[in-house]
Amino acid sequence: MDRMAAMETFVTVVDAGSFSAAARRLKLGQPAVSKAIAQLEERLGTCLLLRSTRGLAPTDAGQRYYDHALRAIDEADQAEQAARESSEGLSGRLRIGAAVTFARLHVLPALKSFLDQHPDLSIDIVLDDRSVDLLGEGVDVALRMGALEDSTMTARRISSARRFVVGTPSYFAEAGVPRTPVELNRHQAVVYSLRGGGESWLFSRSDGSDSTVTLSGRVSVNAAEGMRTAVLGHMGVAVASEWMFAPELANGTVQAVLTDWSLPPIELWAVFPTGRMATTKARAFVAFVEQLLNERISGAGLTG
């Protein structure tokens, strides 16, 4: 029995809990399964399973082997799928995670062109401003903005965007236009409380000067759609990426102020489940989003 077949047999035995149950799953005779495990233990020079009248359980060495074997089998399956996809085109189902507002404004309107390129592909989209458990939710790739909370994540930076202080003309007509970051202390602010937001901001200028301001206001939200609604409802100013208010910045419904000062940019990442090889479908979607931002967002006067 070759190495991969031995791994698959061992994993099946552990999962099934007995040689007989594993033999039924593998459609082999029980003696063949027992022999395969014995040969594997002999080759590795260690005992992998504890046998008792109540069943089987992996030893410490067996548990470590099981964990590594499971990943190896998963990666082999994905490698085969990637090869098939390369020769046959993208097919099956792709599950994507994305922030609600970013997806609504920038991904969903263009998604038809991606689907038209791959007629055998179906897409599930999990919309959530929070970081979902990619493995738990079965997500192949997620689009996340801001600093990544987990440094062990498999991620690739796709793009970045500027942040601005924004508000509606009606709000500024009533409250006045701030000329310096310090003047924001006299303004109502809509605070976005999730990752990529917050109350304290560092403003910098090309002459080397900087100013740290802590925003305050009567409205705090934990979803970008809530921030948009509050700002468009003339409730105050907000620090937001140009992605979040792209249509309104373009048509003048929302104005950016203090533009001679810069704020830390926000980055967009493609995040893949830890320990798994990115599928061809996921990589193709990431390339599509990257091209979309370069062509459409830059063409609209935004930076990427």
C-alpha cells in the first residue's frame, strides 16, 4: 500500500473507531485494513493505535500522525481539484465572505461579469462586517478590511484606500466646516466601532505636522450600513474610507473635508482558511476583485 493510501486507511480507522467499520467504509476486507495499519506502524517504528475491548483510540504519536495525515489528504484533494479546474474551467460552488457595504457597492454590481466568464460556477456570499470563522462557515475566501487580527492567517493584500472626514452639505451648512482636525472636537461624529474604525485618529500633513483627535458624538454603530445611514441623515461627520462613500463622494451628496490632512489608509485583504491551499476558484475571484478595483475604482477617482 502506498503512503497516501496508508494515510487514508489510518484516518478512516480513527474516524470509524474500529477496523470492521473502517473496512466497510473503504469497501475492503477487515484483514486488509488490519494489515495496512500494522505495516504503517512497522514502517514508522511506533504504535499508532491503542486497542481494547471497547474499540480503538490513537496514541499520542497516532494523534499527531492523524492530524498531519488529515491535512495532507485535504491538500491532495484540493490539488486534484485545482488540476481539474485548470483543464475544465471553473465549476462547482464558491463560498465568499465580505463586508456588507463593500460587497453591495463594489462587488455585487460587477459579479455578473465574473459569472458570465464561468457559466458552470455558482457563488454563495456570506455578508457580515465581523470576521466570520472561515473553516466553520465553509468559506473559501473572505474580503477583509483593516488590520488582520490573526497573524497566522493566510492572506494577500489586494488594495488600499484613503480615509476622509466626510459629512453632508446640509450638516456642514448647519455646523460649519472644520478647518483643522482640532475643530472636530466641536462636531458631532458618527463613530464606527468595529475593526477599521474607532474614536481616536492621527491626522498628518506633508509639512511633517500631525494632530491626534478623539471623536465624540451621540451615535455609534457597529455596521458600515448604519454609519452610511447616519451620515446621509445629516447626524454628523465620520471618518470613513472612500470605498464606503464612493457614489456619494462622486455625486456630491457627501463631501470630504480636511483634505490637506491625511489619515492612515485602509487595506483590503483576501483571507483564506488557515492550513488549506487556496482553490483555483478562490484565486480567480480574488484576481477579479483586484482588477475590478484597479479599473473601476481608480477610474472613478479613488485610489487602490
